[in-house]
Amino acid sequence: MTPKDSDLLPGASGPNTTAPRANYKPHEQLRQARRSASIHDAIDTIIFVAVDALFLLWPRAHIPFLSRRASLLILLIANISLIGFWIRTRWLPRWRAKRISETWTEEERSRFGTTRQPDRSDRKNRS
């Protein structure tokens, strides 16, 4: 036995009622999250460049109990790790989403309000 609509939405069924509307507009939250991420990335980049500049421009800079060469090797590993983290968290998800959305039909694109961007191969075929 399946529940009826009147059981799921008591008081919201019948010929004279209107369907419930979603009152959620995520645009401001998305804008705020993007702004926060941009500020976070800018601070990370400033610290990244400042630490590299300190180690490269000041010849006596080193990690305590390590030689300068070992300190620079650790700095190199940290730089590679940070760049890998940025790629993994920023670029890779965007690339995956774009790759998946290219398989959508026109009906799916219109439902989500996205339009198909002309592909590079499409531009070549037009010429």
C-alpha cells in the first residue's frame, strides 16, 4: 500500500491548494563561499611566496638542526605538496564536472539552466 499525497502533505492537498515553493536562493551563499575561498587562496599564496623568498634570498635561513641543503629539500617537497593540493582541490573537480556535463543531453542542460559551450572541435568544423 502506497501513501497518498494527502498523507504526505496534510492540509496541502485538494483542488484549491497550491504546490509548496522552495524559498532557498543559494546565490548569496555561493558568492560568499567563493569570496572566502579567494581570500583563503590569496593568503596561502602570499605565505607561500614569502617563505620561498625568505629561504632563497637569505643564505643563512635553515630549519633548526638541519643543514641548508636539507632545509631547501624540505621546502621543495612542501612546495610540490601545496601545488598538488591546489590542483587536486581546485582544478581537478572543475575538470571532472565539465567532462561529465559534456555527456548531458540538451533536455538535461536546459533543466539545470546550462547551455552547451561550443567546443574547439565545433569551431574547427564551422570553418
